Amino acid sequence: MLLAVDVGNTQSHVGVFDGHELVAHWRFATEADETADELAVRISGLVALSDLRLGQVDGSIVSSVVPQLTPEYAGMCARYLDGECLIVGPGLSTGMPIQLDNPRELGADRLVNAVAAYDRFAGPCAVADFGTAITFDVVSAEGKYLGGVIGPGVEISMEALAQRTAKLPPIELGEPLGEPGGVIGKSTHASLQSGIVYGFAGAVDAVARRVERELGPETQFVATGGHAQAIIPFCEMIDEVDDLLTLTGLRLIWERNH
């Protein structure tokens, strides 16, 4: 049994694999000041919801973009779990050369996503990750990480719009907009929702087209992250959404180091 943990700035995603099978997974808000013991209490409670126990875990792998939590997760794994704990970062074998000016700048989650996408497509590909930021991570036909694109995320943009305007209320993306073509909102709420959803869909398509232009027409795209389900149905360039992409990448990296 493998415990895979993806620690994001806003949310953390935890999964348990039995071999290649993901048997359970959970999301929760990231709390940057949690200790190793507090993390153990939280995760053991989630694991128990699926009739599992931390004692069944044979190994663990953690991808973290929150530096203060990385040693806490390592401490939790050392104290409460059996087997080795891997932290995604320099020195870990991923099977993917990184073609950046400074490879250490690459976020662990972005590398993990790229590994999973290339394993899935076995050709030129890119991942659009709808997290705190919207990122694109691009992989060549030979399986090299070429670079990416970083822009403001959906939630950040919605919060900034509400904070900087006196009369525009915060909005939620839970309600569907309907088929593309109904972009003209008949209320303030509908206009805001339309601007966010169609605006981000257009931006994602524009970036994807430029990536395809540089990488070639064979490029395949996959999206992941919290707001992907709200935006991707209105995109033309990206058809696939895989909410489990990062956890899959963590499993693959674990296997490549054993």
C-alpha cells in the first residue's frame, strides 16, 4: 500500500494505492502551520473513512509546494508509517530530463503532472493545471520537460475582482452556464460568471494553440485541478480532464525509484 500526498497552496490531495489501483482519495484545505502530529490525526481519520489504517501503508511519497509543510509530512511518515518516504525534488529519479535554465525552479507538482501526462500519451503533450495558479507544463515527443506557462488562477481572479470593485459580489462556479453562445449575461451574477468561465476558457485555448504551434500538431492536452471541471467544457483545445493526474504521477515516480 502506497500513500501519495500532493500538497498544494490551497488544497492538498491524498490517495492510497494498492499496487496500481487507487483505492481511495481525499481533498482538504492546506493549513501551512500544521505539525506532523496534526497531519497524522487528519490523514488517519480520512483513511479510516475507507476502512483502512495507516499501519497498512508500506511506503509514502510527497509532492509539496508549501516549504514549511514538507518537513512536517516527512516527520509524519517517519513517525507513523512503515517503509520509505520519498519527497519529490532534486535527486529523485523521475525518468524525465528537465530542460530549464534552472531545474530547481520547477515546482514538484508540475513535474509530477508532466510525468503522468507523458506516461499517458507517450508523445508530445501538455498539462493545464487549474490550481491556485493556472499552469501549462509542456513535454516533448522524446519525454523531456521543456518548460511551461504560469498565470493567475480562477479563484485568485474572482477574489481580486470582488475586493477591487464596490458593487460586484463574490461568485461561485457551481451553476452551469449552458452551451457556449450564451455569453451575454442578463444579470450581474450571470455576467460575472460568464466573464470568468468564458474568459478563462478563451485564455486557456489561446495558450494551448500557441503551445501546439511550437510543439507540433500531434500535441495532446489534459487538464487537472480544482476548477478544471468548470472551465474545460467551454474550451476547444482541451478535451480530457483527469482529477487524479497528480496522484498517478506520484505512483509512477515511486515505482521508478524502486
